[in-house]
Amino acid sequence: MERMNSTDREEPEPDPASASEGAAHSPGAGESSGRRGRDGGDPAQSGPGPSADSGPGSGSGQESVAVPGRPGEPRAAEGSASDADRGTGGEPRPGPLGASGPSAPSGPSEPSGPSEPSGTSGSTATAAPPTANKATGGAPRRSGLPSFAYTEADEEKQRGVRRMKLTATGLLVLVAVVFALATWAKNSGAGPWAGYVAAAAEAGMVGALADWFAVTALFRHPLGIPIPHTAIIPNKKDQLGASLGSFVGENFLSEDVVRTRLRAVGIGARLGAWLAEPAHADRVTAEVSTALRGALTVLRDSDVQAVVGEAITRRANSVEVAPGVGKTLEKVVADGAHHRAVDLICARAHDWLVTHSDSVMDAVEGGAPGWTPRFVDRKVGERVYRELLRFVTEMRDMPGHPARGAIDRFLTDFASDLQSDTDTRARVERMKSDLLARSEVQDVIASAWSSVRAMIISAAEDDRSELRLRARASLLSLGARLATDERLQRKVDGWVEDAAVYVVTTYRGEITSLISDTVAGWDAEHTSRKIEAHIGRDLQFIRINGTVVGALAGLVIYSVAHALGG
């Protein structure tokens, strides 16, 4: 108890499934633990009993779980007073099961799985609650990464491990009994055969003990003695995690391995065959439409409008439009495409003059000097109107009219000036900047996004919209091409390989650190138990084989020595 009170280090949080391990096979474990807690008994002082694999007799008792950092010392049983259950005055507080003091009656703990038998301990020790963090007011510290989840499947495997431990230990006991009987028979003069049997049994015991030590040293200190290079998995867990991460990085995340594996998969051909199915194309179209609607719904119009407006304005300001406009105008004039515009203007001008004759004459009369007679002004206005109407009519009806030729020459010269005249180009650029700076133009640019967004969302929601039908047709066409075009398949495979190689070579450290950091975050004792549950059964065959092989080797050595010695 004194050792437990003086413990200042924190213990890892026990797994919920293993916190009450042993209760299913030992219903009175909680009660006996409570009595020990009330009587002030320390399980660590009840005797040097070996742990689950700490002695050749492993498998005949209950399990004692060693606290990390204190080899050979079992954890305090549930219900006993631990560091986390004590206040500053040293008085025990009621534990999770309410069995830390005389006034708290203890009952059987909730069974979560059978306990692993231990040698001669005969006591049940389960994981204690995490040690309180004294620096933060008693809140237990927790690791950022979760430990293994100890499942029912692991419990079943653990039971298989215990059965194999009993078998291996039983074989050890058998050869020990055979050795004792053979030795007694040899000393009693039973004959030469007794020496051979005794030698074989003796060597079998040596082999069994040696392999028991080797197997036990993987997971814990044999007999609780901190022998160097034992408890390898708990002590070397972090190094093993780092080595595993390096191994994966060097042998699985290398460029050659990734390219070879992806090339063997044939992603391009498989993708093509999959997309060629109409049902799959429909599914991809629907998923893309859903994602597109979601993205457009999440985006704020004001933000997008600002970005679009800025992008269009920046692009327009960065590009000089005069040369392009000049080339376009030059080609239009050369092709005579502007003649229709001139025809339209002449026709509209003629119609306006016919309809507004009074307006023309009033304008002429209004501009005449005040000293001229009124009838003279009237005559002048009528003459001006008739000449203007005749000019426009002739220009409308005569494709070869001189005014039309003058317009052609003007447009040709203007197109040339737009491309080569510095002053003309500068004036066009200033006019462009002034036009883009107007609020009306900016409003038109910003409103374009709202129109495009509404159009895309409407098309994405409609199964029969042109957008979705074209997308589906494109996917089917792409799938058909990928399924048959080997050149396209190689191109797609190359893209996928390059992308995968870039990821694994650029982020290899982050990928492998996931392995090493995850292993480092596991509880050492819990990790050891988990690994033992998975491979412990096969390891017990090593003990059995060691017993058999040792016996055969001892028999051969004794026979050879006996033969050479006469």
C-alpha cells in the first residue's frame, strides 16, 4: 500500500473491455479485491507469484497485469484504493465499483470477458483507473490516439491461447514426471533404457524451459524479473512502430512499386468498361449534378460576383482591344459584310425623313437669320429637305453611290489606324477604361453570375435537361473509347500513375508517420495483450516443438556419448 501511495507517475487509461477482465471466470474477484482494499493489503505484496506467462505453470491460475514501468508488479485490483481514488489527505475515495472503503459494499464486477490464468498467484488483478493529473486538478490525462479496441473476437482468441498454454505446460510437466521416474528407475538398477529415457526427458525439459523463456520475453519479464532484452514488445513498441513505418515507406510507397501495381491493375480499361454501362453513367451524372448543386448553393453570390467582376475587369484591362477590333473591322470591310448595316441605316434614315419632314424644315427655318423674310426661310427649308431626301434615297437605292464608297474608305482607314496609329489606339484604350469603370457595366458583369448560377442549378436538377443529357452522353462515349482505345488507356494509366507517385513521394513521411504515431499512442501493456491474443497460440507450438526437439536431441546426444564412451 505504501508503494501505491507513493506512485506519482500516470498510468495509461485501461480499455473498457479489459478493465474488468477476469470477472467472468472469477465472480468473487471484486469482493476479494474489496477486502484487500479494506484490509490495507497490497496485491503486489501478496507474493511473488508469476504472471500469465511468467512461469512454467502458466495457465492454472488468474492473471496479474503488470503496470508499465514497474516490472513484475501487478496493478491494484478493482475496488482497491489507487492513486486516482485518493485525495490530498490520503484517504481512499469510492472507486468506480464503490468498493474502496468499509462503508462501500463490494459486489461482483460486471463481466467483460474471461481472465487469463496466471501461475500460482491465485489473485485477480485488473486495470486500475488512470492516475489523476495532479497538475490539472485531478483530471486524468488521456492520449491523443486511441488504443486497440479489445473485442469479443480477441477474447475468443485469448481463450485459445490459454488452452495452448495449458497444453505446452502440461507437456513440460509430463517430461518432468518422466525424468523423475526415469532417474528413479536408473538409480534403482532398472536397466540401460532408463538412462536413455532420463536423458531425453531432461533435454525436453531444457528445450521447453528455453522456449518458454523466449516466448514469454516477447510480452513480459519472465517471472517478473527485469532481465535485459525481455518484455520486448512493451519496451520496444515505439521503435517497432517506427521500423514498421520505415518498412512500409521503403517497400510499399516507392515509385517502382506503385507504378508496377497500378500498371498491373489497368485502371484505364476498367474505368472504361465501368463507364460504358448506362446505369453507371447515370449514377456518375447524378452524383456530379448533386455535387454541383451543393457547391453552387454553398457559394455566396456576393463573393462570386466580386471575383468574377474583378477577373473580367482585370482581363479586359490587361488586353489591348484596338488591334483586335481593327483586324476584325478590316476583314468585315474586305468581305463587304458592313453593306447590310449601311443599307439598314439608309432605309431607316429615309423613313425618318419621310415621316418628320416638318421637323427638318422647322430646323432649317430656325437657323436662318432674323432679317430674312419668312417665306424665303420656308422655301430654303423645303429645298434642303428635298435634296436631303433625294440624297438618302439615292444612297439607299444605289449600291455604287459615291457616299457608300466614302464610307468604305473611312472604315478601311479607321481599321488601319486601330492597328497602327498610336494616338487612335490610346484613345480606344481610354474609352475602354472609362466604359469598364461605369457602375452600369459593373452591375451587368456581376449579374451575369446570378444568371449563370440559376441556369446551371436548374439544368442540374432536371433529369432531362440538355446539360445532364450531354454529360451522360459524354460519359458513355468516354467509357466506350476507354474500353477499346489502348492508346487512351495508356494515357489514363500514366496520369493515374503520375498522380499516385507524386502523392506517395511527396507525402511519404506523413503517411509513414501515421503508422509510427499511431503505434506510439497505443498503451504498451494493452498492445502486448492484443498481439499475444493474435499470435500467442502459434507461439505455444514453439514451446511444444522445443520440448519434442529437445527430447530427441538429448536422446541422440546421450546415445552418441554412451556409444563413444563404451
